[in-house]
Amino acid sequence: MSATTGKPLVIHQFIPSLSHRDAVGTHSKYVSKLLESLGHKVITFFDAASRRILLNQFGRLDRYQRHTKYPAPDLIIYQASTGSPIADYLLERDEPLILNYHNITPAEFYEPWSTDMSTELRQARNQLQRLCQHAKGAIADSTYNANELTAVGLDNVVVSPVMWDLPKPPKFPHSISLSKSSSKINMRPINMLYVGRLAPNKACEDLIAIAVALRDQGHSPHLRLVGRASPPSYERHLQELVNTSDAHQIVKFCGSISPRALAKEFARADVYMSASKHEGFCVPILEAMAAGVPVIANPAGAVPETAGNAAHFITTNNLDALAAAVVEITDNQTLRSDLIQRGHQRASELSLPTAATAFKNAFDQLRTTL
């Protein structure tokens, strides 16, 4: 069966790792569901997976080491986001290959924290360059990521956003009211939220510094960091910063939490903070917008593209300006309401149905070139 015909295809999707609530893994699940709804037969192969993912009926799944036991597919899709032996395996295959690129974090962010991870990321970049020479085309989830692919020689690239089931907008507007027992505005708690991996490129130390600065100015900030450490040495560094700043009362490490608990975090948050210095997309920004939480973000990588006009952008080179923005957005109800409204609109523009349509169109466009 030819991949260039309109007939259903046998598609083998490969992903290095499947993890609970991981953007790449969730996107891959929706890729499988979408393509199967279009009549294609999809089997997803992985190198590692959490038990929860396997029990959640992802679809047709198997370990990539067993791939040779299956008949050859008409097409292979590789979800590229890190280094993996899967990439080397696919480079030896003859079937048409499409990359779905989610970005690879530059290794230099990890060099002070993990030699193993920085080495893996360098290898991943090397693999990506070779994959771009081998692939027939690619789907990138942002123009920022697409430009990385074209820079290493792959011109047949279509942009389609991450498929992710965003939370439903709250029934009531997310607003702030002063405590009746407080006559001073700066005594009202300011709940700041970050969601994502505690990773060096995310610059969580800047968020801690902002919380400490607000405290020292007489405000009552509370910063909650939701997500697992990657690597653990970086989280230890963050905890040391909290210790040296005597910030135990204003900074909490929440770890990885359930979707229900995450919904509660968004419900209590006054502002969502992203100080990240490198992003290929950034799903948590859209989650915050969908949940009605104003977003303050460093305009790095693909963040401006993902957030559109719905975030308050300030470079993290100016932490004082970021701290001032937190106060302004919590105090200025007109600005706050405007950001919330624009955030709902942006989340709607990148909702799961919209993203699924975009992916279908991108897939159809690439299929005609195979």
C-alpha cells in the first residue's frame, strides 16, 4: 500500500518515553486516536513508560525492541523531544518517516547539574540532525521548533500545535478580594503558581527570587512549584536557595500531583509565572489561561507564539519589573480582567478540537509529499 494514496495506512508511531501528564506523551495519545478515527491502523512503540500510562489504555502499545516482530508499516511517525536509541533504530529503516518535533532543550542548561543529561541532550541534537536528513517531512508544534528543523536541512515542515485537553473555564471569573480583617493591600496573600518540570531551563530560581523580593517589600507572596525534579540536583539547588533566603513560609515544592489537585492549584492561584529561558511550546501557560489565571511570562523561545497577546511579558533580566508586575496584576482589576479574557480566547484558539483539526490538515499535507 502506498503512503501517497488516499487509502488507510498502517502507521507505526515511536516515542522514547511515555509519562503521566507529559505533554509529548499526551499529544502522542491523541495522534493515535485521531489517525485511527480517520481509518488508519496505528501502533505506538516506546522505550520506557510509567505503569499508569500502560493501565490507562493508551491504545495499541508495545516496546520498540519488539518492533521487528511486526509487518513493515506504510509510514513511521517519530515523536522527537530527547535522545533515544529509537532514533538510531529508525535511521536504519526504509519506510517513509515523519518527525513530530517538540524541541530538545540545549545541553548547556544542564551542564552544571547533570553530566549524563547534558550528554544525552547533545546526542539528541546530533540524532535530530541525522533524522532531518532521513525524514520525508515533519510536523512541528511551533514555528520556533519548525525553524530549528529547517536550520539543519529539513524544508518540508508544517506547524501544528500540541494536542492537549485544556481545563474548562471556571463558572465564575477569577478575581481577588481583600480580606475583611486587613486594611492594608500588601497584607493580602498573593498566590503565585508554576507548573512543569523543575528543570534548569525553567529558571525556577528567578521565581523564588521574585517571591523573596515581594516579601521583603512588605507583601505576602506564596509561590507553589508544581512538578517533578529533572534532575534532582537542580531541585536541591532550589531548596538551598529557599533555605538561605529563609523562604520556607512562602515557597512550597508540591511535586507531581493529580489532575484534580492541579485544578485546585489553578483555582487558588492569583497569577501564573513562567520565567523559562527556553521553551518549544509550553502547555502550562495555556492551562493557566483556560483556568482563568493571568499569566506573566519571560518571552523566551516559543512562549510568545504560544501565549499570543494573552500574557504579560517581561524579560527575566529584570526581576524587579517582574515583581512589580505581580503586584500590578493582582491589584489592577481592569488589567487583570483583560488578561483573563484574552487568556480564555487564546486557550480556545488552541483547544483540543482546534489542534486536532490542525494536525489532520498537517498530516494530509505531508502525506501528499511522500
